[in-house]
Amino acid sequence: KAGVTQTPRYLIKTRGQQVTLSCSPISGHRSVSWYQQTPGQGLQFLFEYFSETQRNKGNFPGRFSGRQFSNSRSEMNVSTLELGDSALYLCASTPRGGAKNEQFFGPGTRLTVL
Amino acid sequence: SQQGEEDPQALSIQEGENATMNCSYKTSINNLQWYRQNSGRGLVHLILIRSNEREKHSGRLRVTLDTSKKSSSLLITASRAADTASYFCATDPPGANSKLTFGKGITLSVRP
């Protein structure tokens, strides 16, 4: 089975722009979670989607949003980028029937905001 | 705030030695998981231990869980240079819509 894939792998944007990141979960996985990882804050939970519905949300401003499509693929969007949004954005999927929150991660998208 | 707190923050050992990493947490959990991350890449799920389990093995990995002390340890035996990575513990609290919460990680360096 193919693993979780994320595109693009690297992205450079400037302040004020917006960005959309994409995640394709492992086939058959219906839950997708997004995390932001920075050296200072570590791994911070952004949101989780299940069956196209947002099931959980972390403490991030409304500039961060996401969605999930009927094929379980997910996108996250960050509008009005700030320098502090520079981070590794990780997507993870959870298997059906597995232990709750057992997550399988993609390689991440490295976002740099200049 | 972080639920899981790993200890030590950094660990440097010689190849062949054992590496022990600890994780403490604050609230009750359904399960605790350990992940590995190689420099700047995605996390790899290593092992999950449920709250009613005390010890679990997977290859060279041994995880223990003490729910009375709210702590877990990850032991890597006979370490290899390829084990050099950051290791994170993550706790899954009770609740249907609970989210996995990660610690800040331990940087393990294995010297050849």
C-alpha cells in the first residue's frame, strides 16, 4: 500500500500570500489530521477531518482552514501568511478499525515564508 | 501545553549500547505511542501501548507503561547509527474526539 503523500514537498511564499497544501491518506483511511511543527513549539495539532467533516480543531487562528473530499484527500489553506507560519506541515491518516489515533504520517510540506 | 514530556531532551550513545528514553504525562490516557522522526522528515509510528498494558516489544524496541506514575519508557537495545533521530511520545486521552498530543521530543545520536 502506498503511504501518506503530501504535495508540494517544499514551498516558498512571501508575507500576505496564501497557500494550499494537499494530503492523500493511505487507501482506506478515512481520518486525516494536520500538524504544524516548528523548533520552538514542537508538534501542534491543527485539525482533524473524518468523512468530510471537521471532527477536531486545535488552537490556531482562523487563517488556517482545511477541508476533506469524498475520496478522503484533504487540503489545508493558510491565508495572509506571516513569517511565523514557516514550519513543517505534517498530515497523518488513521486506519479504520485500528486503535484510536494510531497515526501514519506523510513526509511533510516545508513552508518558508519570506 | 504539551501533555507528554520526554526526558532527557538529548542523548548521545555509542553504537551497540542501549538507549532509554522516558515520557511523563499529566492526564489519563487510552494509549501512548512512540514515534521516530529523521531530520526534517515525517514521523514514523514505532509502537503503541494501551492503558491496560504494561510492556510491549517490537524488534529491538521495548516500551513500558506505568499508569500509576503516568510515565512510559522506550528502550532501544543494541543501538545502531541508523537509530539517530528524534523520538516523540504521544498520548491519546479518553473521549471520542480526543486528539493525539505530542511531547517536544528527544534527540538521540548514536555514534558509530
